[in-house]
Amino acid sequence: MQNWSDTYTVHLSPDFSVELPLLDIGDGFCIYSFDMTGEARWNREAAASLREKLSTYDFDGFVTVQTKSCGLTQAICTEFGCDEYLELRKSRKAFMIDPVGVEVTSITTHGKQELWIGKEKYVRFQGKKLCFLDDVVSTGGTIDAALELTKKIGVEIGVIACALLEGDRRDSYRGIPLVSLDWIPLPGKIR
């Protein structure tokens, strides 16, 4: 059995690193915890670095899933001069017009969750190619749900970008280019 360190260092830019704690998220399943919510500098550093890495890709804007990636998406929209982005919500809201939804399974969320979007938000993005932005890409459950939902609403995902890649090292997902800033191992069940 591997002896995992209590922390793991990642770089969000060449001059900015963060120490991530090893965290048991239930039943002895461990991850190096990376939570960008409320971390304005982390989001700014990652957005500036991702802007450079995404400069050669062709896309019209961004799509993300609430909540953990919203700060990063706000920051990267500033970097790219975007006035809006598409945010997929984790629950159906009464104010949504003609809502469309899918189920998703993620390693950091116990049980099934859902993604929803209303026509009032997605209609302006129909027919466009977007960059899917996430904080961490691990098993791909969230990406699969986002791909399914964006296909249902007539939006194409042309590139996937994340601050960190977890587990398998790769530069594409289901044939779509995958851009990341750094990598973290996925310890899994260790206790």
C-alpha cells in the first residue's frame, strides 16, 4: 500500500503554489482537497495561466457547473473580455423557462445529483462552441453530464479546461482537447 503524504503541492501559475490537504471524504476514500470557492487569488492566478494555455483554441465563450468553478469562470471571463457565460445549476429552479436537465455522478458528491438549465439562459449560446471550465477533472462524471446537457440544448463543447487534473494524466477527454495547469494523484480508498 502506498504511503500518501498529508499534503500535496500544486502550481496554479509558475510563481504561485498551493498546499492541498489529504482528506477522507467518507468510508476511507481520500482525495487531495482543492476548493477554489472564496479564494480570489487562486482564481485570478489560474485564470491568467489558463488564458495563455487556451489562446490557440477556437471557442465562443465558457460553460461551467455551479458552484466550485464559478469564481474561476468569472476570473477567466475577465481575462478574455467575456460579458457572460453559461452556468449549469445543480437543481431545477422555479424561475427556469422550459428547463432541461440530466443526472450526474461525481466522486466528491455522495449519490446522484442533477444539472439543469433554463431556456432564458441557454438560448443565446445555441449553435456556439464553448469551453467547459471546471476546477478539477477526475473521473469525468461531471464532464459527461455537461456534454449530455449541452448537446440537448444545442451547444457544442470544443475544449475542456481545468485548474487541476486528478488521477489519470491525459490531454483529451472523449476526443475533446483537455487543458490543465497541474496534476494531483487520486489516492482513493487508503484507510
